[in-house]
Amino acid sequence: MTVFLQSLLSGILVGGAYALIGVGLTIIFGVMRIINFAHGDLVMLGMYAAYFLFTLGHVDPFVSVVFVFPLLFLFGALLQKTVINRVLDALPQNQILLTIGIGLIISNTMMLLFTSDYRIISTSYSSGSFRVGEISVSTPLLLSFVITAAVTAVLYWFLMKTDTGQAIRATAQDRDAAQLMGVNVKRMSVLATGIGAGLAAVAGALISPTYYIFPQVGQPFTLKAFVIVVLGGMGSVLGATVGGVLIGATESLAGAYVSSGLKDLVVYVLFLLILLFKPAGLFGKSRA
Amino acid sequence: MSSAPGAILEMRSVSKFFGGLAANSDVSFSMTQGMILGLIGPNGAGKTTLFNCITGYYPPSRGEIRFKGERMNGLTPDQVCKRGMVRTWQKVRPLAKLSVLDNVVVGALVRTGSVPAAREIAREQLEVVKLGHKAAFLAGGLPIGERKKLEVARVLATKPDLLLLDEVMGGLNPAESEDIIQLILDIKKRGLTQMVIEHDMKAIMRISDRIVVLNSGEKLAEGAPQEVVSNPEVVTAYLGEAHV
Amino acid sequence: MARPRRPRGLSVLPVAAGVAAVVLLALLPRLVDSPYALHLMVTFFLAVIMGSAWNLIGGYGGQYSVGHAAYFGIGAYTVLILLNTGGLAPWWGLGPALLLAMVVAAVVGSITFRLRGPYFVLASIAVAEIMRLAALNWKDLTNGAEGILLSSVPPLEIAGRVVTRFDSKVPYYYTGLGLAVLVVLVTVWFQGSKVGYYLQAIREDQDAANSLGIPLTLYKNVALVLSAFFTACAGALYGLYVGFIDPQTAVGLDVSVQIVLTAIIGGIGTILGPVVGAALLVALSEGLRSNVLTDLLVAVGIVNPDSAVGGFLRDNLSHAHMLIYGVLVALTILFMPDGVLGGVKNQLRRRRARASAGGAA
């Protein structure tokens, strides 16, 4: 029972970061209907940003979130304006190929610049934990979950209560209608990509104390982000939040009960099952 | 709601629901071989939905569709086509990167496994719709009138018994519409049965043997063209849209 | 703005050119005594096979599988495992490998072909990743991350007489050439066949195709199974030729991406597109690896070899494979979605249209 609760808890805590990654992806999809296959590499960039801020600037990774978000926000916005904007009307398969290409460019440029050497961030609390009864709670994971919750709360406030946030939601719901209502949909696309990238990078920064950092680390995050988003329903922020936590928990339990080598495989099989039986996901609308 | 003996198509209390919305509600009528049935009604009356149910794009929620005596509910579109029923689309759907001839070949291939034989059939059908001279052109580059003709040639190549034409005159100028009307009458002469959705009332009056009027998903009226068109309920339903 | 298309079917000139090319290629090992040249050609043939195989389902069918590494890996692993542990000669081992690839393709197709566009792409990636993880973790069968090192290929004997030994590159060259020619001929047949017509109809408009009597999943599966067959052939040849495979090099996402890239760069949905793409990519790969590109940049004067940039390029460009591939994918999608061959065709068509318009005026 302890094993179950233990892995469930760590899974939920990691799931917080997964949720951020998923929310970022779903916002991008929601507004532009583009499946961003470079998303995991944006997470990786967040991890490297946190790493360099830590080693060169002695900035704690959890604090670095403040710098990482705007940095990657700008990067995402730039990416949208220069490249992604050109394929908004292309075949969906071509859009995916383009983002696959972008992902390859990002990860391989990092490899050229920084080599494939594993980097790690060791803070004083990196391996810290404390006990609640029989269960040990990892300190960095708990901290990251708390910050994730805070970021998610800010995001919800932004989307629900601010004019810009509502404009983004309107664009995601019906691009043409939003345009007719006076929303600058081009600007919304840029914003959405910026926010999506920023959130992915923040997630990367938050989990950087607990992961090896290397250029190819983004790839599994991309696929997992898709599982999360499909599970939650493409375009649904709530769905991605719930989906992230669910996938984190599933992965962790699979690692404990099946094998740590196969936990990714379990997630991908789950992905196929969702695509087959409930492609609209938990909160999504039925559109193919 | 009695079943007409020898009817080629029977619609028995067909209903289609989308969530809470009844797009088609308890629609019944039948068609005999060789007739042209005009299906009319204001926008949103459920005409295209009915076509979609008949051709298997989705199954009806209730009721039964019988074609040549066989129950069609739940068959997939390709199965429906093989049994002899085929449709054109309200928004034309050419196979854009294929040539005009190849578009029709695709239709012909449902009846033969041989590509040369299919080409022969395709050439014939292109002549019927008078597009033979454009056989080598890319379908995607054709103007709208010719795209509509191409679609008719394509479905004719499947050697259907029943042809469902969805606003095949939509967006055409009078000369092009006249071509299509002649085409429909020619097709009738060859013994094919046709159900035609159309907004052009003059055309419908000319070609239809019978007319069924849909409104808000329900069958409002059915009968010979003159009766239907002078039916006060029908006129009311069409208020502002009548071309008569 | 309709433009006339050349009628289908083969005309004399391309066929004659093709035959001449094949004859030349068949004679090459006798004329040229360079193992390096042979190696380049084997790599080229492999790329042609993989790109053309993908083209059947991706180019003609419009179903962009980015998980074809699954079939490549099945081909490579099955043949090598049967050879190493079972002592089964590769020409016999190929049978089970191809059968397995086709069965897996049929199953995967039945499951994933109901998904539209981008969802299908994602599902295909997930399937390949599942295969890779299975290969990584099923250590008893596949040696996991350590990979499989080929022991040796037995000589090919027919009726007790040795036809060829596999101690030089030459037999691999001819096998590669044979398979490449075969897959191109299959593509020619495919394009003019009922299956080919139906696949293209599905690609252009799936619902319209369905309403014209085409059972969608059945025909997509036919194309996928055929595609998997040849992809597995390529995998088997690769495993035997290189002599070593592991989950990353045989089933990794990079393999799938390279396959797709080969087809789209050349021009999808055309017979020669994958051949052009293969030639471009292999030339580029070798240019990178042998520092020819760097030397070229230096020779032209763009880069100073002693500068920081020059030194950097010299040390690193040879490893920049996937980076360049990524750039190529992006550039192709952005500026040349019909590929090199498609772009050339479009240019020719535009020039012909202008000429005829000018002539008519």
C-alpha cells in the first residue's frame, strides 16, 4: 500500500509539471490548430536556461522561472511570426513535419553548442525529502508542484478575467467569428505560441533539479505532451491540467508495478487506446 | 406509410438527431424506378442531412431506408455505392490533383478491376456531360460549372441505379444551369432514377415528376409539382424565397 | 486556369533513359575499383528503397506515417537474430521478417487508419516508439541497448556451388541495386493500377472517395502492407551490410524522419521523387561527413579556415546531420512542398502556360 501511495504521490507531483507542458501545447493547438512537435524541445530549452542561470548566475532554479518565462515567451513569439505563421493554411501533415523539423533544429543546435554531456543542477535540496507518516515526499518535486499550481492559477486568471485572455479563448473557439468581432487573430497566434513556449520552459526549469539535462531530453516530453493533450481534449486547458496529473500518476505507477524501463511504453499504449476509443478526450469537443 | 410495391427507394419514418436537434423528423416517401423526385425546402430544412443518411455518411437515428427492397441502415458509403446509389456534393469535391479523365476513372473502377476498361467507361461519361475535350486537364483548375459536370460524369461512371444530386445547379449561370437540366433529362431517358435537391424552382418544376417539401426536418408536403407549389403551407415556408 | 496534363503511361524516352541508367549501374563495380564509391551507392540504394516504399502510402495515399522505422527495425532485427542465434541464412530469414512486417502493418493500419491527418501521424510515431522500447527492454531477444553485432554472413550456395561470398561490398551493391530497381518498377505499376487510383482518390478527398465505392481502410492497408514489405527489405539489407544494429539506429525516430524527408524533398507522389531525394540526401550526408562542405565554403572564400567560425565548422559540421535534415525539412515544407521534382514540374508548367498564352495572343 505504501508503494502505491508513494508512487501515486510522486506521480501527481511530477504531473504538475506535465500539466504545464500540456497546457502550453493545448493553447497553441487551440488557437492555431497546429500540432507543435517541437514542444518537448522548448521544455529542454527551459532546462538549459535554468542550468545556465544557476551555474553562471547562481539563480535558484525555482526562482529562475521568473526569467525563463519571458525569455522563452519571446522565442516562441518570434518562431510564430517568422516561421509558423506561414503554414497556417497548409495541410496538417505538412504543419507537423515543419514542427518536427524545427524541433530537430533546436535540439541539434543545442547539441552542437553544448555537446551531449549530461548536466545536472545540484542545489542544497536537490535530493531532499521529508516524511509524512510512511511516505517520503521529495522536496524539489513538492516545490515544483506548488509553483505549478501558482502558475496555473495565474494562467486561469489571465484567460478568464483579462481582455487579452478572453480574446485568446475566443480565437481558440472560433477563429473566424473572433476575427469578425474585432479580435486581431494574428496577434493572438503570436501570443498563444509565446505563452505555450513560456509554459513549457517554466516546466523545464521546475523539473531541472530532478532530471539529467541534455539536448535530446525533450523528445519523450513531446510525445507525452500529446498524450496529455489528447487525453484531456485538444484545446481544453482544464483537460490538459487534469490530463497532466493523470499521466504523471499513470507513469509513476507503471514504473513501480511494471518496470521503470517500460513505463514510457505503457503511456504510449494508453495513447493509442485513447485515440481509438475516445479521441475527443475527457473535455474536448468531437472534432477529428 | 404503406410500402409501395416495386419501389426502388423507400424512406420509412426516417429521423436523424444531432444531440437534441432533430435534423430529420419522421420523413417518409418512396420513389419508383425512372422517376425524378425533387426535394425542396428552405435552408436548414434537412435535405442534405437526408442525403447523408441515405448514402451511409451516417446512419439514421430512427426509421428505415430500403433500396431495391434491401435495408440500407448502417451500410458504409462504399457499400451503398456498390449497391447502386451514389450522390454528388453540395460543395463540389473534385479530386483536384488528378486529371479530369482520372477523376471519372476512379468512379468507373467500382464496376471493373481493369484500368483500361475503366478508362473507356470514363471517356464515354465525359462525352455525355460534354467534357471530353478537357480529359487531360487537372480537375482542380476547372471553373465551377465544369466541376459540377465532372462530378456528374464521375458518379455516372459508377453505373448507379439511383442518383442523388445535391444542388448541382448551385452557383451556375443560366446557360450552365440549362446544360445541367438537359443532362438530368438525358439521364432520365437512360432509365436512371434521380432525387434532386435544388433551390432553383423553375428548374425543379421542369424536371420533377414528384416533389417532396421538407421544412425544419419534417415532410411538409408531397405531390405533383403543380399541387405542391400551390399548397399555401409550402408558400408560407418559403416566404421570401419563392422563385415561382 | 486549367492546364493540360501529359497523358498517363510511359513514353519511350524516359524508359530508354531508365534502362540505360540501370545497365550503367550494373556495370559500375567492374569499371570502378573504389570501395568508397560502392559504399556510397549502397547507401543511395537503401535510401531509394526506403523513400519509395514510404511514397506508396505517404505520397500516393497522403497518409504521412512518421513511424516507418518500425518496419525497418523488424526487417533488421528479425534477419539478424535468426542469423546470429538460429544460424538461418539471411535469404531464408528474410521470409519471416517480411511476413512479420506485413502482419504488423496490417494490424497497425486497421487500428490507426480511422484517425484523420495529424492524429494518424501521432499514432504512427507512438507505434514506432513502442517497438523501439520493446527492442530496448526485451534484452533476451535483442540484447537491448547493446545491440546486435552480426557474426558473419554465410556464402550463398546454389546446388552446392558458391555463387557469391559476402566478404566485399559488391554483393551488397547488386542486392541494393536489384531491390531499388524492383521498388521503382513496383511504383510504376502502382501508379497506374486500381490500387494506385484509389489511394490517390483517398489522398485528394477521403469522403468523396468513400462515396464512390472505395473501402477506405482496406485500400490504405494494402498500400501500407506493401510499403512495410519494402521498408523491411531495406532494414534487413542495412543490418547485414553495416553489421550492427541497436534500437536507436534501427527503430529510432531519426530513421522515420529520414525516410519521410527522402520522399518529400524529392517530390511525393511521383515515381522518381524518392530517387532524387535519395541522391540529394546521400550526397549531402557524405559532403558533411567528409568535410567537403567545409572545404567548399573555405575555397569559395566565405569562411576563413583559421577563424573561430572556420574551426568550429571544421570540427562540428560533420556531426551536424540531423541539424541539416531539420533545416531541409523546414525549408522544403515552407518553400517547396511539392519537393524538387514537383517544383521543377510546376516551373515547366508555368513556362508552358505562359508560352501558349503568348502564342495565342
